[in-house]
Amino acid sequence: MKNKVDKILGWVLALLLAAMTLDVIWGVFTRYVVGYQSSWTDELARFLMIWLGVLGAAFASGKDMHISIDLLPQYLSIKNKKRLNILVSSIVVLFVFFAFIIGGMNYVYVSMALGQTSAALNLPMWIVYAILPISGVLLIYYRIYNTIKNSWK
């Protein structure tokens, strides 16, 4: 299952990057060739960058490519390294649950209730904020998967 999630997420990230690249090229073209910049390109690039960054963090976490400080584990026994990994993973899962899922769902709910839309695209802001709980679920999935995988080594 993890390989399927990795593959789908990789394709989504590639599509977001391609869309952002085309958007920025269009913005530069309209600014310097046409003489005035398209009003929506900056906002779309910003939203795509948010989605790319947050989903990219989940993808990197799933591949165990995130930044970590490994000063303490090098002095621990194998058993204690596993315990530390479980402790750190538990803290990360709790943080992601409260910040990304609970907080993200709150953002989505409030922006839907208020009917917030973006200035240039007139896009409902809940769509932009929806990436937080989506990424939170992915981060928790990856963290639990990697913790189980590493504790059986």
C-alpha cells in the first residue's frame, strides 16, 4: 500500500510543480512581452507553492528524508534506539494530529462558514486550507508505517 501512496503522491507533486512552472512562465510572459502581468498568476503560484511544500514534507517524511538530529541515537543501544524512535514518532503524530488535522479542519470549517474567497482567483479559501488535514493524514500514515517498519529491524 505504501508504494501506491508514494507513487500517487509523487505524481501529484510532479503535476503541482509543472502547473506552478507554467503559471510562473505565463506571468513572466504577460509582464515582459504583453506589457501587463496577468492578475491571477501570483496568487495561483502562491497557492501551488503552499500545496507543494506541505505535500512535499509528507512525501519526504514517508521516504525518511526529513531532517533529523541523530546525536543521541548514536550513543544508545539498539533497544533504546527503537524506544527513542517510538517516543519521537509518538510526539510527531500528536503534533501533526493537533496542528494539521484538528487545526487544519478548523481553518477549513471557518473559511467555509465565512465564505472566504481569494482576491484574484475568487477561489474558496477552504480549498487552499484543505491541504493541511490531507497532509496531516499522510504524515501520520507515514510516521506510523516507518515506526512499525523500523521497530521490526
